[in-house]
Amino acid sequence: MRRSPAIAFLLLALALPIAGPARSDPEMPPVHLNLDATRLAIRGYDPVAYFTQGAPTPGRADITADHAGATYRFASAGNRDAFRTDPARYLPAYGGFCAMGTALGRKVDGDPQQWRIVDDRLYLNYDANVAHHWAQHIPQNTFAADGKWLFIRSVPAGSLAN
């Protein structure tokens, strides 16, 4: 069976290990999460509120939970408790990086105001324009992003070519 050069190149590219070495320094923020300098996730927005209130809601600095090297803020203690019970249910896809950027193999900041829940999964995008383009082909874009995320998850954002 003959394969076209494009397919062979694609298979080779997928087979190459591009993830960087594991980072074990506890002082270094996890590279798979989109965090600020203080390790605050989602710019301080409450991840549970997207699901329960259907809107981006700023969290309070006095109601927080730490998870996997990140600090999450919540609008209420009830939301914090729900998160602690099942964090995977509320975490944004791709560590809070832009869903469209991830589909393109990049780690770009995700804006908490540019969000959508699809199949019980929270997606953030860079801005309204990017969110609009991402939403036009959600199944294809999430499929592409899920595949790319396997390769870029462990790579620092600054190490990915633009």
C-alpha cells in the first residue's frame, strides 16, 4: 500500500516526541495551566459559576481552593465546595488556554468572558472574534484541540513556535 508524502509527513510529525522534560521544581508554575504570576487560574473567575449561573462570575479573594498547582476563586463557599468535590467537572479545557489556539497547536491566553460550555466542558477563547470562529466548527475544532493538547500540554507556552 502506497501512502502519499503528506500522509507520511503527518504520521511522522505525530510520532515525534515534542513534549519537553518533566518539570519537578515546585517553585515553577505548572506549564499545562494558564495562570498569572501568583498562580491564579481563570483570572480569578469562578469555574463553577459558568455551569450553575450560566455566566462568568468573578470569584472572591477570600473563597479559594488550590488544585494541581493553581488557585481558583469562587463567588460562594457552595461553589468552592462543589469544586472540591469534583474539580474535573469544572476545570476549563486545555488548562484555561484558548480553545482555538490549542486547535492550532498554540498556548494562547483564554479570556474568561469568551466562554462556551459544550458537552459539559468549559472552553475559553482569546477574544470575541476568535470565539466566533471557533464556534463555527466546534466538533472539528475540539477534535483538533484534543489531539494537539496531547503534544503541547507539557510544553511551556513560550517554547511553542508562533
